[in-house]
Amino acid sequence: MWQYTGTKRPSFADEPGPGQESVWDYPRPPALEPSTREVVVRAGEVELCRSTRCHRVLETASPPTWYIPSDDVNQDALVPVAGSSFCEWKGAAAYWGLPSTGEMVGWSYPKPSKRFAALRGAFSFYPGRVECFVDGERVRPQPGTFYGGWVTDEIVGPMKGEHGTGHW
């Protein structure tokens, strides 16, 4: 679990309770944290991945984004899809979809920046498009249509993507 750094949290931020993390305690630039918690992602009956060797990216104002190593991803259940984006911290993203629908459900960083080299080839998924679980808890999607953060009961905000946060 992320440790609070002592940076002053904004007055509008929710106070985390025991066992919770505030997105306002995450750093900028983002931190990369290894995790041994079990992550499972499913598309209907198809298990896309299961791993206890993941990383979380923690960035101010956003819930964590979980990345699963490629060895633990059922890549036969995914196809490359059109589209690209560039993260100032991680680099250029590639997108992945389901073969049956072509719907974009995840992304990866084939050539991440040096700071995020541990994410090379790892996959992340949009919890609003597929079922994502962390230690058995069903993940809720980060608000908005662009972001891919994973919201669990341990995460408090407010967070990017919520109504009125467009100026963050």
C-alpha cells in the first residue's frame, strides 16, 4: 500500500480512512509500485489474465492503473486495434481489443520511457469495458471516458474524470 508522503492534501480532498489511499497523496510525476495482489481480468467467460506480479502506476488525482506482465496475459484473446496516444511519463501506447467485437479493452507500452521500463510489454485494461478484479474485489472504472484508473474501496478522491474536474 502506498505510504503518505506528508505533502499537503487539498482541502477539497476526501480524508482516507484506515486501509484507504487518497489519490491526492500520489506523486507527480507518477510512481511505479510492484504488487503481489491477485489481479484477474475477464471478458465474459474468457479470462484475459491472472497475475500476482503486477505494477501499479500512482499519479496525483487519479486512481491506480494496474499493469499485468505479458507472460500472464492470454494474448490469443486480444487483437491490436487502431489508435494511439502519448503519455508524457510512459511514452506511446498501443491499444488492444477483443477479436469478436474489435472493441478496445486495453493498452500497453511497447517501448516505455526509461523510468517506466518495467511496463515494457505489460497490459492494462479498462475496467468499464471488461471485468477487472483486485484480490477478488470488482474494480469500478475511473469516471470519464478517457482514463483507465481502477477504483476499489481503498481509493478515495475526488479524482480526475468526475464532474467539474476538467480544469485539473
